[in-house]
Amino acid sequence: MNSRAQAKAIRYVETDTNGAFVMDKLAWGTYRVFTRKESACYPDTSWSFYSNDETPVATISAENPTADVTINLGPKAGTVTGTMMDAATGQPVDGGVHMWRILNPNRWIETGINGSGFEFLVPPDVPVGLQFQANGYREWTYPGPNATAANGSLVLQPGNKVSLDIRLERAAR
């Protein structure tokens, strides 16, 4: 038997209009509860990039078969929108973006982007670096390859938006 801690998503449920939810038929144990509603600028807190280690925990057992969990959402994330184009032709380029917390680079996330139009969330009030990548092109880093919190990393206030028009240059062959 493996004694290491195991983790996997158990179930996804939606709240009612009052924010209440029920998750039933779970085995006894301890569960971390994550939230998300990207359409309202609340990112998926199961990703450490978006989490501040304040994940609610619920423990159920034969002696205590129910648990109440209070989840406080917020603040809203910031939003980055934009396009990624070939610098010479102006044609859209599909690729990806690597995002990291400047003060904790071990908290990062990568996502694919559609060059003709992208949108993603960033944690609010957190200095973030962005590196855009595409096959055959040189990487484009915001705000630069040696970013620190003191020299202009991206920091968005809750609910704020920034638009970036990325122009990638072809890599030398």
C-alpha cells in the first residue's frame, strides 16, 4: 500500500443562486474545496498560480458526516487580452504563454493562445511575468527577460484589464 498523499479531482458541482452547494456520496476523509468562475474573473483556484494557499478544507467521518464550508471569493483577477502576430506579415500566430509570479517563480501556468485574439486571467495585485512562444519564432517576454517586482512586472488591480499586441519575429535558421 502506498502511504503517500494522493490527490485527484473528486467532483464538480455548481452553486445555486444563493451560492449554496451540496456534494454528497463522498468517502470519509478530508477534502480541499476549489472555486472558479472565469466568466466573472474568478480563476480556477486549484492552480497554485491563482491560489494564495487559503483553500477551504472539509473533513467528513462517521462521527461527523457533514461539513459546512464558507468560501469567500475575491478579489477578482485581472484580465490580459490581445493578439499575437508575425512582426513581418501581420498574420496571426498561434502559440502559448508561460506566466509566472515574479516573487515566486515556482507558481506558474502555461496555456495555449489563439494569435488572432486571446484572453486570460492573472492574479490581482501580484507581480507577474509573461513569456509568449510560438514554433519558429523568438520568444517575447513582458516586461523583459530579467523582470523583478521593482522593474516593471505586470501588476493588475482587481478587475482591471490590459491589452497586449504581441509582434513575434521569426527565429534565425
